Amino acid sequence: MRLVRWTPDDLVRRLDDVVAVYGEAMGYRADLLEARRGYIATHVRRPGFRAVASLTTEGHLAGFGYGYLGAAGQWWHDQVHRALDGEARQRWLTHCFEVVELHVRPPAQGHGLGAGQLRALLTMAEGSTTLLSTPEADEQRSRAWRLYRRFGFVDILRHFHFPGDERPFGVLGRDLPLPPPGPGAPAPDTP
């Protein structure tokens, strides 16, 4: 497995693969995936965009992650902004890197790919804080929740409902930069 940095063009070139991994990891319907395709294609042009991918030795996409600097007028940012009080807005949203997507194909999960992707993404990120949202789950059983807790993410909002999704989400955050990685931590290659 190889961890690589992706440019916006790299992600757009592999958009079919990205959408397939996203669908497998999230279990979303095909119609929702088509809508996500359009969003992802526009996200790559946002300020502070960073992306990483985990590729097999054959070049198949096993996982990916991306994010960018949050700003007023962006849907996710505005939803979270409305839910926070003034002090929390100032603390978390002033110069925030939003982890928009971080996914690993289910058969490839449990082998450290998500952790490698998250570390690489946050190491490359601009911002003084980072935020992400993830569906609420049993923190002891959910790989995603365990990963975010290992990285020091704390609760910002819990049981939050985004318009158009009946599931509750946790919004989690942490300060940036990350501490230096330990020995043997994967570093992304350039494609």
C-alpha cells in the first residue's frame, strides 16, 4: 500500500473511484452518490484544499481523504456555525481546516490506512483548528470514533442533525498542528 498526496486534478481524474470508495464506506444509495460526485468536484477548488490517497501496488484506490479551509457561505461550515455559541465559533471556526471526507474501503479497514491518511492530511493542513463530522456510533465499537479519539479530537457538538439526513452526527475538533509523528509513521509520497 502506498500513501500519496493528491492535487485537485489527481482527485478529479479518479472521481469515479473516489465516489465508489465513498459509497462502499458509507453505504449510501446510488442517487445520493451522484449528488456527492458534483459536490466533490467543486470542493477541489476551495482555499486550502489538501488530499491524500491510499493506493494498492496495482494502483487501485483503497482509501482517500480531503479537506479545505472552512468559510462562511460553505454549507457545512454554515450549519455548524449556526449551532455554536459566539465563543465556540471564535475558538473553532476562525481558521479551521475541515476534514470533509476520510474513507477506506471496508475490506481494507483495520490496517492503519485511515490513521495514515488522517495524519498526512492534518500534517499538510492550513489552519489553527480542525473539525469533522461523523455519524453517531458506539465509540468503543466504531473504528472511525476510535481513530478520531486517538488523534485527540474532542466533542464540539453531539447528536447534531444536518438538514436532509435523519442520522445524528458528532462534530469533533482538535487544535493544529499535530505533534510530530512517532517512528515508522507513514509519510505520503507525491503521485
